[in-house]
Amino acid sequence: MELFLTELTRHGIAWQEHCLLSEHSSFRIGGAARCAVFPRMPYELMIAVRLAQDAALPYFVVGAGCNTLFDDRGFDGVVIFTKRMKRIVKNGNFWEVDAGVLLSTLAQEALKDSLTGLEFAHGIPGTLGGAVFMNAGAFGGEVKDVCIESRYYNVQTLEFGKLSGATQGFAYRKSFYTDHPECLIMGATLSLQPGDSAEIAERMQEYKRRRSSSQPLEYPSAGSVFKRPAGDFAARLIDVCGLKGLRVGGAEVSEKHAGFIVNRGGATSEDVKRLIEIIRERVLKETGVLLECEIRFLEY
């Protein structure tokens, strides 16, 4: 570890030993990582990964910690956060964006430039990299609608590459990258369209209002816990099974939106995982549907 940290410093890459992961989690859950690294450019991300590999250190790459449940025991390795990779290069309605740029930032930038296509992203927490990985979407819009190219670094072949159009494999909450975790998303090119700023702002405000009225934004969470099952909604199935308000420790099935598990105070990762197990077992028993988790887990 000492040589790893020395090399990070030599390359000018920010790092923190014994980093409390709860401070970098929308769930506000998680113990300390042995080390956290905060690259600011794609090449720094590549260097951090290479150094971790050379030092035989386990590592995990995450954006802003908005779709991840960290273990209470922490992580005995390196967590690399991309959220400081914030470069946006605009060429008219084509933008080259680094993986760490927040979706909310992109939506606001598009509004300033009177460009449409990112209204759905207003209010979605997390980074572009995570959004491309999971093909994030809301209110009828998805990342696949605007992402014309994505760039990656293959940690196995140690090569950079890019995908465009249909080769990105976008589908509901999945992409080429969900099937190829060895390919770390470095950034993407977005194609937006000219629009009326007043109409764009109105749509964004409407989406914000709908989120506030239907989602438990007042409590820490990781967003929707489960993917939408074919022909139905996870929240509806959880609701009809009478699970709203069910608590395990400090974790609770939201009374406002059954698809969310919220941290009502002092929730542990074990509380959340046990609650997920109960939900999946009950829904399977009563409806025959096996819910699939949307959030990622980082185990000790």
C-alpha cells in the first residue's frame, strides 16, 4: 500500500487513507475503505487502476456513490471515485463529457444552452458514467436517446476503446458495460437538439415536482432498489404484498414509494440487505415474480 500511495502522489492523483464510505454514499451507509482515490481526468483513472493492479490491491470503481450499498465493515482495498472527473467539451449540440460529471449538472448546462434531450436527467443523482452503465432514465427519456458514443478502458487488455450507436447495447437498465465490467467507462459523447429554453425549463420543473411528490427525497436512499419486472412495476408488487413501512433496524420500505428503501437513521448495510431479502421472498411467494436488484453492493 505504501508504494501505491507514493506512486499516486508522484502522479498528482488525490487519495485518502481510511476513507469513511458513508460520507460518499447517498445511503449514508458504509465503513472505511483502506484507501479512496479521486482522479480528475480519465488518464488519472487509468493510472490509478494500473497502480492498484501492480500492487495486487482489490479495487472498485464508483461514480458518486448514489447506486451502491457499501459494507459496514468497509472495503479492504481501494475505492476509486470518478466524481471529480468533470470535464465538458462543447461543440455545438455535441458534447464530450467525462464520466464523473453529474447528470443534474448536464441538465442545467443543456438548459443554459437551450438544448433539449436531458430534461429527464434533472433530479437524477449520480454521474454520467453510472448513467451510461445502467442506461438511466425517467419520464420516458433514457441515456440511450442522447449517447452516441462512449469511451472505455479495458482493465484486462490495458487498452482504450470506444463504442457507438447500437454497439453500446443499451436496453432497460443495462448496456454493453453491465455485461463487460472489465471495461471502465471514461466518458461519452452526447448529441442534443436545439430547443426552446422556456419549454425545457418547464419540463424540468414538472419532472422535479413529480419526483418530490412521489419519491422519499427527504431520506437517504440509493433510489429504486429493484428493476422493473416485465409488464409490471416493482413498487406496485411490493405495495400489494403489504410491505410499505416494513422496517429492519434503521432501514425501511418507504411509505411514499414502495420501490425505495430509505435510511430512517442508523441503518446498516445488513439492515438493508435483510430487508431486500424479505421483500424478494415475499413478492416471489405471493406474486410469483422474482425481483432483480438495481443497486450494486460492495462487500468487505
